[in-house]
Amino acid sequence: MTRTAVHFGAGNIGRGFIGLVLHESGYDVVFSDVNGLLVDQLNNAGSYRVHEVGAEARVHTVDRFEAVNSAEHETEAISAVAAAEIITCAVGVGVLKFIAPVIAKGLAARSLDAPKAVVMACENAINATDILAELVLAEAPDLADRVIFANTAVDRIIPAVDAEGVDVVVEDFSEWAIERAPFEGNEPELAVAHFVEDLAPYIERKLFTVNTGHATAAYWGHLKGERSIASALANPQVRAEVDAVLDETSALLIAKYGFSPEEHQAYVDRTIQRFENPDLPDTPLRIGRQPIRKLGRHDRFVQPAYELAERRLPHEALVRAIGAGLRFNVEADPQSAELQELLRSTTAESILERVFDIEEDQPLYEELIAQVLEVKDERA
């Protein structure tokens, strides 16, 4: 019997990681996307290749898939969800509200005697599936008994490399951790994915090491005029800031989750090697984009700095990195342009509320006010 999965977001992560894993796990995959050109390209291609680059370079061929334009053919996407065993997404947290109604309609259309569908949001955010579940069930709480929502942590770098057609170039490292408890002993078989009792350490280790380190290199690299992440890390000043930030987040992760210092340092070292991989060229402009999201209260900078401040542990490098993020002035990036306009037109107190969601009586308030005022003075 054919086993099907639906993945929302047919971009590089969707094709080069989640779609690949689903394919290698024996599923026929339906990619749902609003990019009509990409949907047509996928349907015309019939197959695509995933090129893993690095020390363990390999090439995978993905077939047995179709693509649906959910903006123009929503009923097809709903039908695909209704028939799927697994529904995943990699669209960005801000887009979850747009795919949730399609998922809800698909779940409502499932046969009453069908096995529960598995829904997993594969986003760069803490407990993104919980966010998606709340959106899906907001108007139809009775759907809860038709679905298993499971949080996940995913990690794979997709470089800014143009591949042929719909092929994808990815690094040779990947990790997909999934919380075990929601499955009650009936976890699906997924190639390379592993199920864990407590997902929080995996989510935050990745977010506060890979994402924090990458964005730190991007923001400081941009300020220093570096054109690639690799050249940024080769700049002693940038590398010192990245090392200092990762020393701080490492202290938090070790204190919070009990990672052994040796094990965690090996993870940090491997992360830096991934950033320096010559086969994974990337730029500060791409990695630094969407600074408002990345400077948000529960994202890669403010969250670890906040928790370190609560624990009275050093966090100065993270605060400096936040300042570098405030200076990410790239007109082509809408969030960068919006942030720069806020810095020009609103008070520092308003920015603390609107960007960082930090109030006067909370940790970091005075330190972040100082950073904002410093940037505003530079703009005066």
C-alpha cells in the first residue's frame, strides 16, 4: 500500500532535507507551495538530486513526488493532507498561520477510522509544532483526536549555491530529533531521524550554537565588510566575537541541561567547521536577513542573553552581537529596512517593546537600551 506524506514548503530545506528523509523512509511525497513556478518545475522534473558536499560527499535521487500550488489549488492540498500519514512543514514560523487552515481542513476530511496523522513543524524555532497545533485547533478543537502533534529539532545548512533545475546542494551533516512522548510507543520509521525523551536540549543546543553562531558571524562580518561567512570567520575580530558568544551560550547550555563540557565543545568545534566548509559558500547578507525575527525575545540572541542574565552569568558578547544586528542595514531586506526605520523614528523604549519584547523591570533592559541609544546616536 502506498504511504504518503505532505510537506509544506518546497524550498531548499523542504527538498534537500525533510523531503529527502521522507522519500528515503518509503513515502510518496506531496510538496505544497505557493510558488507556482517552483511547483511547475517540480512536476515537470519528475525527480531531482540532492548533492551532499563535504568530507562525506554523496548524491541522492528523489522521485515518487508531486507538487501542489496551495494558493491556486487549495482543494488539492486539502485532499493530500486528508490522505497523508505524515504532514511536515518548513515555511518559517510567520507562515504557519497561513498553512494551518489547509491542514485543519485536511484533517477534518480524513476518514473517521483512519490512523492518526502525524504533524511536525520543522522550523528554526522552539516548539514550533505547538504553535502550529494551536493554530490548527483554534477553531476546531474536535480535530485533536485525529492527529499527533510532535515537536522537532532540525539541523542542516543549505548554502547559497545555485544547483541545476530543482536540484539542491546541502552539507553532509544533518540532525532531526523528534520528541517521543506524543507517539505513545508507535513512532513512525524515519531514516536518520531519532526520537528523544526530552527535546528541549536538542532544540536549544542547535538554536543557541548553530543559529546564534551563524548570525553572529553574519552581523559582525557585515560590519567588517566581509563578503562571505568563511572570510568573516577568518577575520580575527569577527572570530573573537563568535568565540565569545559561543562561550556564553555554552555556559548556559551546560548549566541548564548538564551537557559534559568536552561533549559540548566538540559540538561547537564541529559547528565552526561546518561554517568554514569551503563547499558551503554563504554570505552575511543571506544569513543576516530578517533581523527583527532573529533579534526577537525567544530567538537566538535575546533568549540566551536573558537566561544568562537571570543566572548572573556573563552575556556581554551576546549583547554586543545584538548591537551588531541592530546595525544590519541592508535595503534589499524588508525587515532590515523596517528595523532601520524604527531606529530613526521611534524611541529606544518603544524598540525595546516592539523588537525585543523586554519591559523595564526585566533582565537586559538597561543593556539593550544602551545598545539602541548607541545605534540611534550613530544615525543622528
